[in-house]
Amino acid sequence: NDGRDQYQMEAKYLYGYYRSSLRGLMITYGMKTDAECMLGRALRWHPMIHDYGKAKSFIEHTISSLFNELRDFFVRRYGHLDQREKCIIASVWYKVAHLDGSARSFSIVLADVLGTYLKSVPIGAINASFNPYG
């Protein structure tokens, strides 16, 4: 174990917060998936929505604010850690999102953290040294 367990409960809590925030948008605008939220448009809008442009702008702003809130939390709580430890935390967030599957977009909140770490590791060492699923 490389320390992932200690971050699991917090990741699940943050994921729950993220998922419930998305759920509110989805109910309000008639969206069925988090992918629709990320695109800022529903495949089939709620019947009460008439100004799709205004709805799209609001959805995009809400998603952006949610991402910023989670990233700010990450920086405040973990900004002092080394890059590998930050990557471990990001991989826990990724795993939590993909195991549940109802709000997979949570996994991209810290995608740049994973990317920065993976860019620093020689290609042959990635499989040996890093597995996002632990």
C-alpha cells in the first residue's frame, strides 16, 4: 500500500458532494448523465427550460465553480506535498469516480496532477510504478 487508504474516505466524501451538486443540475435541466453537464446541454431539456443559451451558460458556470472549489480545496489541503503524493491523491479521486460510475467527470478535476506526474516518469516505468487503481 502506498498511502491510498488514508485518502479514500475523504475522496468518497468529496465525490458525494460533487455528485449531489451535479444531480441538482441534472434534475433542474432534465439531463440524464454527467457528460451532459460537462457539455452544458441536455439531450432532452426539461420542458420548463426555454432559453437554452442561458441554461447552457449557467450550467457551464456552475461546473466551473464546482471544479474551482474542489481544486482550491486540494491546493489548500495538499499543496505542500510532493508531486508523487499529490498524484496518489488524484488517483484515489479517479478510482472513486470510476468505481461508482455515476459522475465520472469527478476524475478530471485533478487530471493535470496525474498528467504532470506521468510526464515525469519514463514510459517503461509507468506500469511498474503507478497504477491509478492501486
